[in-house]
Amino acid sequence: MDELTKLQAQSDQLAAAIKSYIKHQRDVESSDQLRANSEANKDLNKAKTLIYASMAKMKTLLGGPVELIQDLARQVEVVACLKWLAEYQILACIPAEGAMSMQDLVDLAGVPEIQLRRIIRLMGTCGFLQEPLPNYVSHTPLSAQFVTNQSLLDAAVFMADLAAPTALQMSTATQRFGGSWHPTETAYSLALSTVQPFGVAIQERPKLGRQWSAYLHAVGLHQEKEIVDMLSQLKWPSLGTAFIVEVGAQSTSMAQHLAKKFPTLHLIVQIDPTRSSTLSHYSLRPSEMINGLARDFTAQLEPESSSRPGSASSRITVTYRSAGMPQPVIDAAVYILHLPVVSMSSPTGAEGMDMVKAELKDYLGILRSSGAILLIPTANLLPKPGSLSDPMLEAVARARDLSMLQLANEGEMEMTELLGIIDTTRDGLGRLVITNQLRSQNGLIVGLTIKYEAYC
């Protein structure tokens, strides 16, 4: 297929996706039923994903080296402008409704007018702030969200203050440290001239931890409730009062969500404190990354309702089990296995891979004898190259992974690596097979269901 034919195909797909988006947006606006609204939102998000995918592919078809450099130059300045706007609290000074003169804004914020005007006009080219009248500024729907949602500004500031400077030290880090995986021999340590590992810094500095959490969520990590909603595609009610075991958890958050959503389930949470990534600590507030999930560590068993029969907390039992220890619960219906974060303390993260292999082998006998299902959340895994319809989604995931490497010599497992491990996990009587891939609306695999299959 030649370039013009590809361009025509993407144009047709884009037009169809836009029509679908408009239809579903109207359905959302006109629907007053919660369930109908939820379904319309799913269709709306799917159409939005298709629009972005077509636009990204058209940009690749039309763009060249000059356009790439120009786009990079623009992005560098946009990040710098966001940092400047946050530093001087410019966005909060602009009224939510209506416009104000730039001179009034200069007087209020105490910044040079020549800088303010240039920054506002550059940001206006990407729909962030606008100049409705000459020398007047007002919010756009996009910029207004950065006033009402502090985490968006936190993410932007982290990007400007740490992510970008650290990334630019990557080549120097390679020259200085070669293939070292030590947490103090990183691009981050060079960028900040520090020997304190990034994982320690986010633990000791709450503001930095908050910004890191916001950055993670902004660059593609799902909130745990969203993951649970996606896992709800499984027929949990059909399990009745069966036991569910959550293995390798670091909080009761996921169990709380499942228990509230499915009131007949009983859950055993096996917490493994040794699995924590250096990029995820209990001291981080309020939503932190654990095994690729942005989660609320303040979520505890509900003491005020724990004594009530049938309450969510009364159906949750918390125990402690380290990876590698035999699984004491052998009669559960479902085992939810959280994979360890791949620490690069050894080349290629071999220790993490070996841990995953050992953990899966531990379930061969259990699944064979009980017929139970193994469920592995995979939202943190890197997608198979080229597997997502929107290449930007894969780009965001890989940028996040590279940032983790530059900051702390940690990373995320490739989906292809996990699939390879599952495919080779077997014994003399049978093997593990994937029965279902749970996907989010953007096509990302967020969970795998696995069972034991005997040899014929």
C-alpha cells in the first residue's frame, strides 16, 4: 500500500471516528440513566481513542525530519512555560469566567510584561489560555482544569524540574556508569549532583512524592478503582461465596473495591512488604504506584463497619506471605497474583524474572487439583510493540518506563516477557494457558486469566 492510499484510509477512519464521537457525546448529554450513561461513556472513550490513533498515524505519514525538530522545539518551550506559569501562580490569578487585561495580571503577579505576553501567546497555540481581545487573557477549558486539579500542575512541574533534566543526563550517565544498575549511579544523580537515591528522596520529601505520584498517573497509570472496574468483566457473582486470594498485595485497597462491588465474595489478602519498588513507599500521599497501580495507601479495613456481618471489611482477611513461600490456601476459586516490580539491581532484571517464574510454578499443582483460576493484573506491563491501535499510548508507556530507568534504575516488565514465561510454565501432566485477556477501552491488556490445562 503506497503512502497516499494509507493516508486516504486513515482519513476515512478519522471521519468515521469523529462521527461516532459526536453521536456518543450527544448520547451522554441526553441520557439520564446511570447504566446507559456508563455504556455511552465507554463508546465515547473508544471513539476518542480511534480519533487519536488516526491522527497519530496521519502525522507519521505526513511528517518529516523538519516537522519533528519543530515539534520538539515547541514541546520544550511548552514544558518551560507550564513551569513558569506554576511558579508565579499565573493560572490562579486569571478569573475562572471572563478576561482580564495583561497589565492587571502583570501588576497582580509581579512578573515582566514582555515575558508574560510571549508565554501566553505561545500557550494559546495549543489551546492553553487565550487572548480573546488584544492584550487580554482568559482561561480555556484546558487551562481551567489546571486550576481545579492541582495534580496536573504537580505533574507538569515534576516534568520540568526532574524528568526533563534527568533524561538529558542519560548519555552522560552511560559514559560515567556504563551498565551499572546501582540506584545511586543514575542520570538523576548526575542531574541533581546527589548521592541520595530517587526512591529515598520521594520518601523523605512529601512534596516531591506528591509530584511523582501525579506524574505517574498523568503518564498512563490507572487508578486502582479503574483497574477493578475493568477486572469486573469477569463473572464474579457466579463464584457465590467462594474465597479469592490476592497474592503479593501491599495494601487492602483492591480487596476493598472488590468486596464492596461484589457482596458475596470473601477475600484473603496476602501482603508482601518485601516487594515494594524503591519508587513506591507507604509514606507517599495520596495515590502511589504499587506494581503499576496508582493506589491509595490510606485505604485500610473499615474499623467502623468491621463488626457488621456482610460488610466489606468483615469479608476481608489480611495475612502476610513473602514471595517464594508455599501458598497455604489451596482451595480458593481465584488467585490474584501481583507481579513484582522489575528492579534493575541485576542486569536485565533477572532476579525479578526468576521470581515470576518461581511464583507461577508454585501454582501448577494448586490449579491442577482445584481447577481454580489465576488472575494477573498487567496494567503496568509494557505492551507488545505495535499491538495498540494508537501508537502514542505505547509511546507514553515506554517513556514512563525509560523515566523510571533514568531516575532509579528500575523498569517495567514487557508483556512479551510475561507471555513467554507463562507459555513455558508446565509440569509432567500439563501446563498453564491464558484463557482471557482483559482490555481497557484503549486496548491495553490490564489482566490475564490463566488456568491449568492437562496434556491430552
